Amino acid sequence: MSTLPVALRRDSRTPLHVQLAGQVRELVTTGALPAGGRLPSTRALAAELGVARSVVEAGYDQLLAEGWLSARRGSGTFVAELGSLPSPPTPGRRTAVLAARVPDRPVLRLGTGTPWVDPRHRAAWRRAWRQVAAAPMPRDYPDPAGLPELREEIAGYVARTRGVPCTAGEVLVTTGTTHGMALVLGVLEPGVVAIEDPGYRAAVGVASQSGWGVLDLPVDDEGAQVDALCGTDAAVRAVYVTPAHQHPLGVTMSAGRRVALLEEARHRGALVLEDDYDSEFRYDVAPLPALTALDPEQAVYLGTASKALSPALRIGWVVGRPDLLARIAAQREARHDHPPWPTQLALLNLLREGHLDKMVRSARRVYAERAELVASRLGRHGTVSGPVAGMYLTLLTDRGVARAVHEQCLAAGFDVPLLEELARSDTRAGLVVGFGGLSDGDLLRALEALDRALAGQACLTGPGTRA
């Protein structure tokens, strides 16, 4: 019996029996130890490796439990019959795959959902989490609707900032707008949900994965085209819109469209899901009242703290009828889908002390300045759509130009999303330029790369030429 090609390192933090099990496992998966092959006895291998017999026994026991080895009483330990295993990548192939995945330089994504956070607010952030650490740990699962005191604060915040009067009983805490959308659709009779096109692709994913059909709802300068909804025979039972700052065109739904949408929803017995996207970051006028304020019975309000704090925080809220939220809470409790207690408490502290309002105000000023800068640098290359709120603007241009500029910027280290990636039926093309989650220096370098690439495409195609 030849010695197994294993080497144990006593200076490693990994226990010896774990090292042994890992190396034998690799020998099996690579085919170096064929199925049915007999392994050395624990006593013999321990003597060869210069370790205690218990080390080898523990390593073998682990592999026996995992099914890589089999023991035959009175005969010894053998490699189990596992069938065909996938061939491991050769070193050259693995290197090529990794090289394809890892760019030569870090790529900064000019995304639409990464906020700018004022460093002056870090002290408030740390204080909020210190208060969480000092609070007594709950002994049971949290309320499936959310902490009552947090829902009370959110109700006051939504009423004050968005004009939606509500009580704590009309608020349910979520992990974000898409989670809230999934929860609402989960308690409705499945049918078709109308979603803006171009629009938020995550909303389409939520609808599809929830068993709903999707109807593309065209968008123009006044927002979602309600006429397209009126003219369909589809069994539309829900409509998802971003009326405050349409994603990604950035337009605001007109008052007439809002009224018409609610009327059509009442006529169909459908529910309007209002994603109040970027509403708090309106910088031309005061934030417009939410659509839900016009008819709280027919609409559900989806809000989030992702844009004011961080997408990584994963906390948001739904404002809707108490009967609807009660059904959602009961379903969440059955699934143990409880909102995390520490995150809720941190947001509660930030709301109570007024820090969320301060964060929004400082970010709004920065976004207004950056929107003006981006529009002035890129406006000569196409049509700028919707720079009135939020942390991005969309530059409408030819599809070929947009794709070429996207590739050139990617090579320069900047990932600028294409408008076509956010559309299903819509044929408009362009670039969606996010400017929230960048430093001032990174933003200037990104604009230089964009400006240079767009100017180069203009020289190639000539004025007025469609690419």
C-alpha cells in the first residue's frame, strides 16, 4: 500500500484532521483516488504522517459522513462509488476564466440606486447603532408587521413629507420596495400587472416570479400612458408605477394621468402600486404629493430608506388598507418572514432624532448641483430626459452610439447602463447616467470619458446620422 500524497502543516490554523479530509476529498474528486480504491489503515497512515491515530480517524470519519468513503467491516476503508464526476478545470483554463472575469482596473458603475452619503452624518449613524447595541435583546420573533413604534414614526414621516395621512395600523415594514411589491401581489388573486416600459426591471422580475403576467405600459413626457391600459382586454389586477420620478426616463406623472389611472383602476377592481422612487430628492420644486394621497383605498404606497441611507440596509415600508396589511402580516408570520429587529431599531433612532431628514436635505443639494453639471456636459450629445430629481439622468441617443459609448466607457473603467437594458417593448435608446454613489473626482473622470466617447461617435456618424 503506497502512502497517500498528502502533507499536513502543523503551523496552519486549520486543524490537522480538517487538512487531511480536504486533501483526500480533492484526490477523490480529481480522480487521483479511483472509486473502489483501498485507503491505508488509520494506524498506518498516522505512522507515515507522524500524527496521532485520532487525527486520521477524525478525517476518515468526516469523509465517511459526507459519502466520499465507505467502510467495509473487516476489510478496511475504500473510495465510494460516486458515478461520474465533472472534470475539474485545468490550471490554464481556470486562469483564463478568472482573467475574463477580473478586469485590468476597477470598474465604477454609474448606477441609479447608489446614494451619496454626507460624511458629516457618520456620527449620527454610529450613535443609532450604539443605541441598538445598548437595547435589550428581544426574546421572541418581532412583530411581522414591524415594530409598532417604528410604524408610528414612519406614518408621521410619510404624512409630513409625502402628504399621505395614515396610522401605524396602515404601515407595514419591509426590506425594500420590491419586497413590498412581492408581499402585496402575494395576497392578491394572480392576474396581470401593468408595469411601465421602459421601467424598473426588478419589478418585472418580482411579478413574473410571483406567478403574474406582465403588461408593458408605455411612458411619455407625462408618465405612464393610461390610455394603453384602458384599451387592453388583459385581466389587469395591479398597476406598478413610479409617478414621482419615473425610472429610468425621470419624468413626473401629470395630475391628469394620476386621476385617470385611479379611475381606470377602480373600474377594473385593480390595485395601484406606487413606488415613490426618488420623491424626496426633488430639487426644482417641493416634492409632489404622493399619488396614494388621492385615493388611499385604491393605491398602495411603497417606500424605502435605501436611497437616503444605503441599499445595503434593506428596509422599507408599505402603506395601505389595514385589511390588506393584516393579510400580508398573517402570511409573513406563517413563513417566519419577520423584519430584522436591529435594522428597524436603527431606523427608528434616525427618524426620532431627525437625522433622516438631515441626510435627505444634504443629499438633495448635492444631487441638484451634480444634475446641472452632468446635463451641461452631456446635453450637446443628445436629449436629456428628466433631470428634476434623484441621482441620475437619461441621455437619449441612437442605439448604435449608446452601445459604442457604453463599451468605450467600460474600457476606461466606467460602467454606464444602457437604456435598452431597462426596456422590453420600448425602442428608445440611450445611456442612464447615475451620479449618486461617486466621489467628485470619479464623477469628473467619468464625465470626461463619456464626453470624449460621445464626441468621437459624433465625428464618426456625422450630424443627423442615425447609427
